[in-house]
Amino acid sequence: MNASLSGLAAQFTELALAVLLAPLLTGWVNQCRAWLQNKSGPGLLQPYRLLGKLFQKEIVLATNASPLFRAAPYLIFGCLALAAAIVPTLGTDLPLNAAADAIALVGLLALARLFISLAGMDVGTAFGTLGARREMLVGFLAEPALLMVLFTASLISQSTSLATIVETLAHRDFVIYPSLAFAGVAFTMVSLAENARIPVDNPATHLELTMIHEAMILEYSGRHLAMVEWAASLKLFVYSCMGLALFFPWGVAGGGDWLGIVLALPALLAKLAVGGAALALIEIVSAKMRIFRAPEFLGTAFLLAVLALLVHVLLEG
């Protein structure tokens, strides 16, 4: 009973840290982008200030908004919070790590995309519908590539459980897997597309003809907009932690003990800081592509993921 309560407490701690640190990761990426452009950034805590301001504002709803439009921000946030709890960021012996695998994680991310797309089309505005169609296009092309990346890692560990994958890569004999190099490039491309980052989308622009994420949330305000923006930061955090779990799993505690989790926290923060700076660098050296080039971009990611699968079967199997 004590072990069960300890596991639940550790799981809650991991989830709380994900929810609280997600805006900080977004602020860190924005700060690094500003530094690389020789500009004065808005500060690390700007996302928190923005969320606080939005929570205090009044909600303005369209007259034809349905109950789905009102509930979508909370459903999106809930899906991404549950996804963050599945990814082993601090320990591998937590309740939800064993209850869900990588396929369930992709399903939760797809469910969040479905809700935000339906909310974008609910009011019937032209830009909301345009953004929803683009979001579904990106998701339709990105999900197969993400699944191939996860299948490559699952073949190495003989399991689709992310906890088992981390245990295999981090806590067993060190082995170099060439397939993970191809999978890492494919995952990076998918992560950029899924999080509406350059070169697929530009999170710093509000030009309706080019944006994807912003076009779907133009009709939101107040706490609804705050929840959607918080969920977007949480999605970036989930993908960052997923990449760390697959390709840089060192530092994650092998069990659910508190000492291992406490020691894993500084390693997680350090890896997120390096990953956020790398993301900012990629965005600085890349140019925003036309939306019609997105299928080529994600098609390349899918081919690299399949190549990673073939390299593992032919050379490492």
C-alpha cells in the first residue's frame, strides 16, 4: 500500500512539473531566438504573465458557438496533460508508464488535434476553417512518421512501452544504434511540424493567410484562450520529453523512488535547456516554407523513419 501511494505521489509530481514547466520551456525558446537575432527578449516568465492576464480577462463568445467550442480548451489541455504523464521524464516505474504505451500516446495527441480542429471550424469563420484543414493535413502526414519512429525504438526494446524503451537504452549495456540517427532526424522534423514551428509554421506571426495554429484560435478569448495557449506549451513540452526519452534517456530514474526522481530533475532541466536552444537555432537558420511544401517535408520525415526501421531490421536485428 505504501509503495502504491508512493508511486501515485511520484506520478502526480511528474505531471505537476510538466504542467508548471511547459510555459517556462516556451519562454526559454523565445528568449534563445531573441538572443540569436541580437534582440532583447521578452523574458523567461513572459508566458506566465500572458496566461495570468488572459485568465483575468472576460470571455467573449460568438453567438453561434456550440458547447463543443466552450469545452474544447479543457479537453485539449486534459489530453496533453495525460500525454505528459505517460512520457517517462523523471522515472520509469510510475503507474501510468505501465498503463499506456507509445501507440496510446500518439492517440492522445491525435485526439487533442481533433478537438482543436473541430473548435476552429465550429464558429464558421473562414480563417478558422482554413487553419483546421491545414492542421489535419499536417497531422495526417506527421502521425505515420511518428509511429515509424516509435516502432523503431520498440523493435530495439521489444516493447511499445516508453518506460521499457528508456530502461533498454539507458540502464543496460551501452550500444550504438545507427537506426536511431535516422529516427532522430525524422522525429525532429515531425516535432517542428506538430508544434507549428518554422519551417512549417511561424509561431511569432499573426498573418492569417500563412498561420495554422493561430488561425484556429482567433475566436477564443479570456480563460479559454489561456487554456489553449497553455496546452500548446504543454504539447511542446511533451514532444521535447518524448525526444529525450527516445534518444537521450540518460538521467531518468530506473524506478519510482523519490531519491532517483529528485536526482533526475536537474538532468531533465539541463536537457530541456539544451533542446530549447537547439530548437531556437533551427528556427533561426530556417525559412518559413509554403504550406504546399509541407507534404514534401513530412514525406521526407516518413522516408527517414522507414529507413531507420529497415536499418534496424537489416543491420541490428
